[in-house]
Amino acid sequence: MITENTKARLLDGAVVAARIKQEVQDEIARMVETSGYRPCLAAVRVGDDPASAVYVRNKIKASEEVGIRSEHHALPESTSTAEMLALINDLNQRDDVDGILTQLPLPRAIDETTIIEAIDPAKDVDGFHPMNVGRLAMGDPAALVPCTPLGCERLLLESGIETTGAHVVIIGRSMLVGKPLALLLMRKGKGADATVTVAHSRSRNLAEISRTADILVAAIGQPEFVRSEFVREGVVVLDVGINRVGEQASEKGYRIAGDVAFEEIASKTRAITPVPGGVGPMTVAMLMVNTVTACENQTELAA
Amino acid sequence: MITENTKARLLDGAVVAARIKQEVQDEIARMVETSGYRPCLAAVRVGDDPASAVYVRNKIKASEEVGIRSEHHALPESTSTAEMLALINDLNQRDDVDGILTQLPLPRAIDETTIIEAIDPAKDVDGFHPMNVGRLAMGDPAALVPCTPLGCERLLLESGIETTGAHVVIIGRSMLVGKPLALLLMRKGKGADATVTVAHSRSRNLAEISRTADILVAAIGQPEFVRSEFVREGVVVLDVGINRVGEQASEKGYRIAGDVAFEEIASKTRAITPVPGGVGPMTVAMLMVNTVTACENQTELAA
């Protein structure tokens, strides 16, 4: 993966994620021992998209590995918004469900905003509910934060990469990554306090702006978009992209590429995440963390 | 105010605000004519802070000028959180109140977050409720947006200053200005689509980062903080600061200074707001706009 002449340090998300999952597993074991209660994650998936099915399966597998109970609600493609709402309301009401995740995208016939706003913010382990986004912006520690940006922040923290006063340039302004990551990193305190720039497809001088970064985050969803002219010597690079690129030679007919041209830029960087094995595993680990946080917050509320 | 050798254009917020207030007045006259209903703003103020009293008085005066009904609830310094909550709940319930503003800061004994989260998001004309902040981040047009950032965006738009692809550097990361303005300007669409950097007191190389701006917004709350080394030739500057600076020679014993050293930098800028008369009047005009928006949204919900 890494070329021989590189001086870059590989930010191994898989190793950090494994450590975090071990911590979550220990925490859950303590919860079960003291209270007899084991947190539960309910995953809701609609339709037949094979990628969504794989994602949900991986999340459930990871949950079970750390000792989280899980439920998998797979609804048919024909499900209406009202039918999905009924399920969400049921899961909101149930005391034995701590976290609810809805695998996006939903089929077109279902109104995504209605569904996201219907989930109890206290069970919203995806962190997509406007109450959680607003609380994140306000620096409220009660916010449940979307898993990918939370994973990016944690990976920097666990890797000893200082964010205080540093200039982070994020390419991409989505609600899944760019905006919440910006809000996270501009907060006050450890692992934050950064100067944050959000750039995107409409940005003028995108390469020039990217070159001013101490930490560059690529979250634009275009394979190998970030090339040599985007990075200056000594930058730290987080690659959030997971893109399928057609490749006849490979068995599956495609390969997975990040948003960064890894081979081209790695040697200029101080540290860089690989794809796969960088931000991806951190995202799944943060779902485990959010499920435990949601469980603890609800227990506190009930106490 | 402006030195003779300057080539800068003055962004006259007072003139733009007067035009917007006239539009609001016409809109309200139409509403009254067609429905017989006149929007109502309830202002809540606690304690004896003289600056707060002046702000609320000005907001009520402006409301009445455009034809908004108003109520001024002035509570004593000794008010408890529970007592203030009772008033907020009453205003939430009343069909004849469309907008609720609470003048900040509140006395220390009152929990500000509890009060802000108690206001019905549909009546939250300050735009401080996490639901509104979250919806702003999500680009939801139903969001009520805080008045000062909304005023900044509108002043740029009305002045014909293009934001698409431009680099906006905001100095200051408060929930009143910096963060919501960043979220506004990074949205998709007209008057937005900007590359946005949020810098602050912890930022390294603050002057250098500021010099990369096409549009520089000073919202740091320190008098004349932005000096010559912060601006490059041809930048547009918005000065959000309203600071009292002691001045024995003046009758009041102080003068009002912005966050920008106006005399020092004006000649380098393409356009700049004065203080007073720049962003300030826009903030009040946006409160009028938000009150009408809140009234219209609630009428739609009720219909």
C-alpha cells in the first residue's frame, strides 16, 4: 500500500478502531454486570440495495462483537413513509431499544427528512436529527454526533495530531461529513479549537486553498480527486472517500478508491489514512460508541 | 467617517435596512387587508441591564414602525428559571403571538439553554433553538436563522457582492454570528455557495489566514482588532462588532467602535461596512423579516 520512498506515517484506522471497540466491549461488560442491562441497537433498512445490505450486516456484526444486542428490520422496497414511521414510533417507545439507525439512502417514495425528524433524538445514533446537529453546533456535550466525522476527530486525537490552532481544510460540505466535522473541529477544547475551512465543488482556487491546510480532509465522493497540487509538504491527510472504480483485471470488476490519489501524494504528507482501513473502520467503531452513549443518556434521563 | 483618499465603497446597512423594512411594512399591510390578522412579536427581558433595555426598546420601536404588534414582558432580576419558563409556555400556547424573543444575556440564576430550548421553534425569531440551528445546517428553508448572520448575508446580496465560489473568512465562532453565518454561506444557492473559513482567538497565523479572504467578516468582539496586516487589497469587509471604548472627550464617556480599525484599512478595501450604520440596522430589519416568516409558517401549519 505504501511506497518504499515515502516518509509518511500511515494512520491505521483499523488498529485504532479495534482498540476503541475493545474499550466499548469492556464498558458494556461492566454495564451488564452492574445493571443486568445490555444496550440494544435497532437497524432499519428498506429495499433491496445490495450495498446497503452489506453496510447494515457489517454494523450488526460489529455490534454483536462488542456485546450490543441488535435487531435488523428489513422492510420491502414498497414500504410507505407512514409504514416506516409506524416502525420508528414503535422503536422510539420501546424501553429495550437504545439506538435506532436507518440505513440511507431510503427509496425515493419515502420522505427522508420526515423519517430523520421522527427518530427520538436520544436514540439517534446516526446523529442526523436537527436537534443533534443544532446541539453539536452549540457545543452541547449531549449531542449525538454523526459517526464519520466523530471517527475523523477521534483518529486525529488518538494519533496525537494536534488540532488546536491548526488549519483544517475540509473538501466537501455534506451533512454526513463536511458540515458536522467542521462544527466538531471548531468547538472549544481538546481535539478541537481548529481554524476550519469548508471548501467544495463550487470553490474557486480549490487546490490553492487546500495547500494552506495543516490537516486536509477529502470528503467529496470523487475517486482520487485530491492530487499533488492540492497538498503541501508535511500536511496530514484524512481520506473519507469510498468509491468503486471499474477495473476489469480484478475479480469483482471494480476496486475501492478513496478521494485521494494516495500513491501520488503519500510521500509529501506527514501522515495519511489508507483506503480501505482508515476512516471506514473508525465510522463503525463510533456507531458502537454512540449506541453506548445513547443507552447511558437514556438511563440517566430515566433515573 | 470615510477618509478622502479612500476608494472603498461604503456598505450602508441603514439604507438597505430601511428598504427591507419598507418591504416588510407593505407585506404586513397586505396580510392585514386579506386576513385581518397582524403579526405579533413578544419580547422578554429579565433584570435591569440598561443596554438590554435599550436593545429591546429599539426592537419594539422598529416592529411598531412596520406594523407588527408587540408585547414587552419585563421581568425582575429575581425571576427564576421556572417563572420564566411559565411565561415562555404561555407565549408558546397563545395563537395571537407569532414571534418570541428573549433578550440575552439572562441573569446568571436563569439557565439560558433551558429557556432557549423551551421556545417553540416555530416562534423562535432569534433562531437560537437547536432545531433551527440544525435545520440551518441542513439547508432546510423552514429554519429561522439568527438575525445578525441573516443580515450579513442579505447585505452582501443586496449590495451585489458575489459569494459563489468566493472565500469568506469569518473571525469569531459564536453561536450568535460566526457559526450560523458559516452555515448560511456554505449552503447551496444564490447568496451562498462560498468557501468558508471560521477562525478565532486560538487560530495560528490569524492575520495570514484573514489575508486570503475575498470577504472578511469580523465578529470577535474586540475593538479595532482587524488592522492593516489582516487585509489584502480589494477585500470586502463586514464589521459585526459593537464595542464601547472609553473616551473622556465624548459626552457619554465612551464611543462605539467596531471590530475593525476602519480608518486604517478602509482605503485597501473594495467595500466596507461602517460602525454604526452597517450590520447593526440589518440585524433589526431581519428580526422584522423573521417575525413575518414565523407568522406565515404558523398560518400555513394551521391551515
